[in-house]
Amino acid sequence: MNKKLWSSAMLVLTCSIALAGCSQRQGGTAAEKTAAPAPTADTGKSSSPAGSGDKTRITVYSTVNDKPIQEVYKQIASDFARENGKVDVDLQFPGTEYENILKVKMAANDLPDVFDTHGWAIIRYGKYLADLKDQPWASQLTNTIKDVVTDKSGKVHALVLSEAKDGLTYNADLLKKYNIEPPKTFDELMAAAEKLKTESKGEVTPFYFSGIDDWMIGQYFDYFATSLLISPKDNEAQNLLDKKFDWNKWKPLPDKFLEMQKKGYINKDVLTAKYSDLPQQFSQGKVAFTLQGPSFADEVHKIKADLKIGFMPVPSMVPGDAPNFSGGERYTMGAWKDGKHLDDAKKLIAYFAKPENMTKIANATKLPPGLKGVEAKHEFTEYYNKYADIRVFPYFDRVYLPNGMWDVMCKTGTALLAGNVDAKQYSDKMKQEVERLSNK
């Protein structure tokens, strides 16, 4: 690496470390906290033994956090390596470190051979990605996802393994026990939370969030920003795009979040709780709702196999509006255009695109596959069918906020629950950071 590139990379790394105190995002969806990924049994092992002759090694970075999905990736990569004896696959799952690791690698122009675009295939990673439009699977991209990863010139940026269709996952057994129908409005959601807390005498916590894995807190603001500001007929979409939005209108979101905490609707250990603790809490009937897709369901069923888990759209916040889903790319595979092993990288992506492998991924993620003709059979298929006509909006931050704002939402939301900022200060912080990042 020449001195200029090295200086650039180190500048990004230094700035990222400085910002680590107020920036992070989940890989499922993406992470903005800088550190180098330490190879572990889950992130650093290749699919076949190292040092086995003159093998080509393909590096693959993914945002997948859930262990069952990681295992499916490993299985498919291992099968590929066996069928392609001269190719070794090095899978990496950096978790919450993902996004800023990729930023450093972009600055150094030294990316993985294959990497997950996690919602930014065109806007952020477009100039680094090879065009995959001539690949055999490209014509099979679903109608709902094709335009998300295809630009105006027709360039296909990535294989979409899973489409995001995010809402609230809930303990259906708990809702049935307390005679609660899946809420359609935010007011109904709060009424359900009060009923659960009161009638269970505090044994049930309505909502689970983590201040350590603070993407869970960011999800609240990202989901309900759409319900408050974008989904209604009279909305703020254009004002946000034109940078004319009155940020005082953001304040209801932190106000409601604080109200949820003060009323005991959020787990008391929110600042120290971890995402990895969720399956245990959920399986024990201690948690009713979580703001995310149902990809953790397999972990729950390892503990309580017969637990019924439900899935629902994000409730509306404005009278007269309807529920919605947040969506876009979830898990993808793009190929670095300047990679030394581009042909093998494309072969690996095509291997993951095989219908049988796409089915395995769909059944593990509990999400709709990004290719047509893939049959997925899992417990949440009934919910995707039930809510097939519900509107799906792109993630709020990906359309209406500049790059870097996800971390601001996550970290400032955590500070809000910690009592370090109030709702007005949160809104002021959003305005300040949007202006700063928009002018970079």
C-alpha cells in the first residue's frame, strides 16, 4: 500500500475509533464501530484446511450475527470448497464491527473478495462492486428487490440472499394468554404493553432492548420514524430529502421511548443487556415484543421447541394511517471488482444462488428469498402471506439521513435511556449531526 493510501486508511481508522463512543449498528442489518475482526471459531476459520497446496483463498465478509444462519453459510461454503478443490473460502462474521471495517477497507481499496452490502449496494459500495448482470441468477431477482440492487444503467450490484421485511416479532403464546390481538396502532401497542405488565404482575416485560448491542435501540427510531414521518398521507418525506425538515417534529419519538421506559415497558437492565440474552428471555415468556425480524427463532426453539412465535408489521403512529414494514436488502453477496480472484468470487456467489442453497438460507433467516422460484417452508411463511399486501418502505435512515446517522440514533437513544440527554436534546442532536454529515 502506498503512503497516501496508508495515511488515508489510518485517518479513517483514527476517526472511527474516536467516534466509537457514539456509533454502532447491527450487521443484519450493519455496524458502525471500528475495530479489526479478531479471528475466532466463528469468524476466522476457512471452509477447508489451510496450507493444502496452491489453493486460491476467497475472503467473504457477512453481517450475519445469528449462529444458525452462520452455520448454513459455513455448510454451503464447505460444499463449494469440496466441489472446487483449488478454492478455499475464508468466512468472516465481524458482527457489530462490520461497517467501519468495510469503511477502512474502502479507504485502502483493499476489500474482501465477496462482501455483504447490507442495504448500501448502490449508494455506498457501488463503485467497488463488479457488475453481476450477466450471472445466471440475475434475471431471477424478485420484482420487489431487483430495483434495489440494480442501478439506472442496468448494473446488478449484488445477489440478494434475503429480503428484509422487518416488523415486530412477538411471543404469540403470551398474547393469546392475555387475550391480546397483534396491535395495529402505536396506541394499541402501548395498551397491550400495559396489560401485559399489569396482569402478569411484572413477570412479563413488554419490550426487550440492548444498550450494548444498541442497534436494537436504533431499530425503534428507524421503524417508527417511518410510521410517524413517511407512511402517513401527509408526510415529511420531501422535506427530509430537501433538508427542510423541522427537527422539532422528531421529538415525539424520543418522548414515547422515554415514556415506555418510565412505565416499565422496557427491560430494566437495558443498558447492560445483550442481544444474545434475548432467546433465553423470550423462550421463558419474560419478553413479549422485540423490534426485529424473526431470525432468532431457531435459538428460541432450541430452548422451548413448542413456543409459538408471531410476526407483525410496524404499527401506525398517525390517526388514519395503516401499519407498514421496513425493508430492502438484508443479506447479500457482492464481488469486489478489483479482487484478484473475481472469477472464483462470482462462482461462489452463483453457488450460493442455487435454489437448494437459497432455500436453506430462507429457512434459516425466516426471511423472503431474493430470487424467484425458491421455496421456503418455515413457521413465518404464514405471516408473510397474511401481510402480503402491507406496504414496505425502505429503511428510514438509508433514504432520508446522511451516512453516519445510524450511529447517532443508536448511541443517542442509549444516552436517552441512561438519562444523559432528554427528548429535546436528542432532537437537537439529530438536527446538528444531519447538517454536519450532509456537508462532509
